[in-house]
Amino acid sequence: MAKEKATHKDRSYTEAVTRLDEILGQIEEGEVDIDALSGLVAEAAELVTLCRRKITAAEMQVKEITERLEREATESAKDEEPPDEPPF
């Protein structure tokens, strides 16, 4: 388990969710010894924190990209507008 804790930060979102599902399944099916329960709950809490961080980071990246694209579109539209000169 010490090795698992060390690698939690290196897990992908999908790996973390898969592990959370495994832990939940073990607990729901009663496969977990009471002595191991607290360790699994602690591991699950770390994985949830990791998933939240990854979701937040992804949201920030999407927001930054969207804002950049909107700025570029606005700038491009301004460049394409004809000058405000009389038609003569």
C-alpha cells in the first residue's frame, strides 16, 4: 500500500476512478476486513482529492483556451471590418 500511495499523484483520472470503483465494490460486497477498511477509506479520500484537482485543472485549461479563441475571433472580426470612410 505504501507503493500505491506514492504513485497516486502519477495516476491518470481514469486510473483513479477505476481504483475508486474497485474500493467501493469491495466495501459494498463486504469483502473488506474491518482492519483494512480505514486504509481503503483513506486511499479513496486521496483518490477523490486527486480527481477533483484534475477536474479543476481541466476546467481551467478549457476556460483559458475558450477565452483565447474568443479573443482571436474578436480580433479577426475587427481586422475584416471595412474602414469607416465615406463611400466616395
